[in-house]
Amino acid sequence: QVQLQESGPGLVKPSQTLSLTCTVSGDSFNSGPYRWSWIRQLPGKGLEWIGYIYNNGSTYYNPSLKSRLSMSVDTSKNQFSLRLTSVTAADTAVYHCARGRHAADHYYDNSGAVIDIFLYYFDSWSQGTLVTVSS
Amino acid sequence: QSVLTQPPSASGTPGQRVTISCSGSSSNIGRHYVSWYQQLPGTAPKLLIYRDSQRPSGVPDRFSGSKSGTSASLAISGLRSEDEADYFCAAWDGSLTGREVFGGGTKLTVL
């Protein structure tokens, strides 16, 4: 049973950098092609996907956050981390880390072109930590 | 404004069958697989459905997922008080450079 626990400051000043680390336990960090993901829950709103990192360090970010975002991984500690720069009050949210599973199916359309169908879901989540951006 | 559209609330009485809808477009639900999550108050979201209609082990068969065109649905049969929670849908969106998108969530109340 994999467990994820995030850690980091609960209060960040505007224009500064938000940094969070997620520690994975109960499962080997390298046991599968997982997408170690970050998702945030904005106050009174739904969920927003932030991005993911593989255990080899490859990343994929939400285009809306890409210019301020970086992720890293430390396989020796079973941890992955998030850094979001130049934060504003709009970044105040509950931040979750999660284990992402993925796959792709393919079929051919009438013209013979290959159509990809993506599967990406989160089978384990952290409890979430509230990060408030305020001076 | 969430990319996927869900009703903000739904309700039902114990034993009833309730359906929650999730509406998207050809770049997300219309092409890629849908997943559903349950978030009980004060807890982490839990995976209920993946690949449109597949249940992970441990999820009761009272929960079922379906998809038609650019819309998906989560059905809960034999409603129980412990089903009172927020429910979210999600799918990959292939527009622009691609990203995972979520619905705004539906608060289910068991009357």
C-alpha cells in the first residue's frame, strides 16, 4: 500500500518561491513507470493539474504554469519535489502529490491515420497541504 | 472555470440510484479516457473509476462509469450515507500542448 506525504512551508510571501516535497513510502519509487504528479485544489474551486515527473527525471508541466514551475526527483530518498516561482495570492491552494498511472491505446481512422487515446489517472493521493500566499 | 463541466450538487435518498454527469469536448472526453474520484470531507481524493468504466480493486460495484461522445457519467446505486462526498471527473486534454483536466466537482448529499 503506497503512501504519499507532502512537506513544506504553509505560508509563502508574494513573489517568492513555493517549495514542496513529497515522500513516497510503502512501495519502491522505481517499481513501475509511474508519473509522480502534483495537483492543487484552489479555494472553493475544483482541482488543477500541475504536472508530473518520472523517476528518471523527465517532466511534463501544465502549460499555464510551465514558465514558473520546476520539478525534481531524488530516488535515493523516494522523494519528488515541486518549485513554483513568483507566487501570488492566486497560487493559494491545497497541494496534493499523487501517483499517476498511464497508458496509451491506438486505432486507425478512416484515412489510416493513427489516433492516440491516453489513459492517465491517480491511484494514490496525499492528504494535501494548504499553502497560503500572503505577506 | 473548469474545462470539464459537472453539476455543483446532486442528492438522493438511501437506496436510490444517483447519476453525476461530466461534460467535455472532442479534445478530452471525446477522445481520451475518463477517471472519477471521490473526496470525503477532510480526506484525500480516492480513485473510483479509470479507463471510463473500470473499477480498482476494493471499489464496490455500486459505483459504475460510462461514456458517450463528449460526456461521461458516474452512477451510484444503492446510495448510502457514507457516499456523501465530492466527486470529480478527469481526462487528458489534447488541445494546445496537452494537459490533464478536471471537472469542478459535484457535492453529493444523501438526504
